[in-house]
Amino acid sequence: MRIHVATDHAGLEFSQHLQQHLREEGHEVIDHGPQEYDALDDYPSFCINAALGVARDARSGVEALGVVFGGSGNGEQMAANKVDGIRAALVWNDSTAALAREHNDANVISIGARQHTVDEAIRFIDLFIATPFTGDERHVRRIGQLGEYERTGAIAGKQIDAP
């Protein structure tokens, strides 16, 4: 599987270890940066590029997922979710890693590098990759509603109230 990876300065060392693990597991890793430490770097472009890679691969029929890192993982998740077709989940334990795939068919996960050890993050990523989407009707319906809102501003044909 192809795995798109991005981080910021807080997750750079983390990212390097995890990319090595993923390659050893036989995955093709695409590193969207950064390549070197810069305490003032900005994560949005790195994470958005990783999410764009996942979305592009999905449209082309290439099996791909994404992993983004930062100090907390919050901003990185937000950045990835700005890309059409991306469902990025913040993962902080085994359960959230598995449920991101099982119930939400997440295609990107975000992990806080300052919140977890490398071994924990590897476990979360391996669970995420190995867990299939259940395809249950209720989950498909809800994911469809999110996509509908992205495209139309409505859910189930009902306009959403704007502030």
C-alpha cells in the first residue's frame, strides 16, 4: 500500500522512524516533508500535500492512506480535512485507530508526536492500516452525508442552517 506522510518540526524525528517501519513492512512511503528541522515551519502545506496525494491516489484506483504528525496532531488533522474526499481522524489509542477505519472509513490519521512514544504510534498506524471498513449501512449513510455536505451544503436534501 502507498502511505503518504507529513509532519511539522515537532514530529520530524517521529516521522523518520515511522517511515522506516512502514518501508520495512513493505509499504511505499511518500514523504511530503519537511526534510529538515525548522522550528518555525508551518504544517498546513505539508499535511495538505499528503492529503492531496491520498485523494489523488483514490481517484486513480491506487490503494493509499495518509499519516500526519504534529505536536498534538490537532492542527494536522484539521489541515488534512480541508482536502475534498479526505476523512482524517485524530488517533490517540488502539480503539480510535481501529474505529477510524471500521466506522468512518478514514483515509488519513493524525497522531500527536509529543503525546505518544514511537512504539505507540507504530501500533496505532499498523492497526489503522490493517483494519477494514465494515461497510455497514449506517456508516456508509453517514459518510455519504458528509460528502453530500461538502458538495452541496445540504444533508439528506435539507439545507444546513448558516450562522
